Amino acid sequence: MAAASTAAGASVTLIAVPVTLISTLIAAATSHAQEMPGMPAATAPSPGVLIPRIQTRAYFLEDDQFLLEENIRLEYGLVRDLSLSAEIPLYQGFLDDPRPSDGEFGLGDADLLVELRILRDDLNAVDTVRASIFAGAELPTATDGFATGSLDPCVGAVFTTISGRHGIDLAARYTLVTGDGLAAPIFLTDAGDDFLNLDAGYAFRIHPAAYTEEREPAWYLTAEINSVWTMGGEHEVLLSPGLLIEAPTYALEFGCSLPLSEDLDTAPRLDFALLAGLRLLF
């Protein structure tokens, strides 16, 4: 009987180990996939893990103006629940004078953030509730009139929840602008006023209907409301539908943005924008 009990216990252990491992992998994959293309999520890389992300955005602005953005972000896990991210945009402008024109290249202001996850409640292998706070600054790296080129501190918070095939992200960020702003800004955030970003996103996993032992790519339909509100009274609210494909080692992002409401004084109005991105998951 003792031998039989020992054998049974060993069998249970052998079964439990891979099941636990699979559940852990599914939970990790799900949390990474929750990060929607156009807004932050309460996800963080494990300690010592680096996650690079590249996004290309094409802005189609009023009066046939066009702006191309190549955005590179590196996110690194410092310790459990604490990460550091750096983001730098490169622009090519086909705008009307005095803004960058004729395909002129330049840098925008870099973004440097420290994020601390303050809540992580994994209800099962898929469902989770997470929240993070972050702080940092926009650094004065801009050239050729693509951004203000001032040191602007910021603070924010983000909430993420996943329930079955559904996911919700909510985020807020306040930026204190220390510079005078641009006379001819490209974005309303470069007009010289403090501003508040408010974002809300919903994701629905269309495939697979349920996770299995095979780690096949997961497909998500996403919908975001991305808004910016300046203390000077300007605002821009965008509807951003998208598609997210997440495989074990990478994620592909596709999306567009359409204006729902705009009140801009000096920045050109957006007709629509397109987005494509790649995230590497190690």
C-alpha cells in the first residue's frame, strides 16, 4: 500500500508539474497580449528581460499634409513588478511651411519611464487583475521642430483586467510642460500647455476560443478611445480599432485612428492614421 501510495503521489506530481508550467506560460502570454497598440497596459517584463518594440505610424493630416513616424521602445525588467522603458520617435515630415516639409527627417522627444506594478491578482491561468503606476519625463531630444525639446515630467496609472476572451485597459497620464511650446506645433501636446492623456481599450480574443497545450498564435480584435486634453482648452479624441496577433516569441500590431472630436488652435487636424508594429517577446 505504501508503494502504491508513493507511486500514485509521484504520478500526481508528474502530472501537476507540466500542468502548472502550461498554466504559467498561458498566463504570461495572455498578459503580454493584453498590451494594445495605442496605449499602455499594466504588464511588465520579468527581471532581466528586454522587450523591444517598433511601431510605424502614418498620419494623414488636413490639406494633404503627411507625417511618418518610426517609434522604437525598449522595456527592461529591473526586479519583480518594476520595469524601465525608453522610447524615441523618428519623424519624416511632408508638411506645409513652417513645419518640417519636403521629407525632412528629425527626432521627437524621447520618453523615459519607471513603472511599478502595485496590484497583481491572477485568478486562474487566464483571468487576471493588474494595476501599475509610473513616472518619468519627456526628454529634450527633439530636432527640426518635430517637438518642443523641453524636459517635461509626467506621472500616470494604468489598470488591466482579463476575463476569459475579454480584456480591458484603462490609463491616465499627466504631463507638466516646462517649455514655451512651438509656434507651429505638429501635435497639440507641443503647444506649450500641460496635458492629460486618457485612454480606454477593449480586446476580444477571436482565436483560439480556449487555450490548449499547443502555444499557437492568439488573435485579438481591439478597440481604443485615445484622448488628449490640454490645460489650454484644446482636445483630441480618437477611435482606434486594431488587430493584435501574438505568438510565443513575437506580437504583430495593426490599427488605424479616426477623429471623434477635435478642438485644435494651431496644430493641423488629423484625417486618419495607420499603424503597424512588432514586439519581440523573449
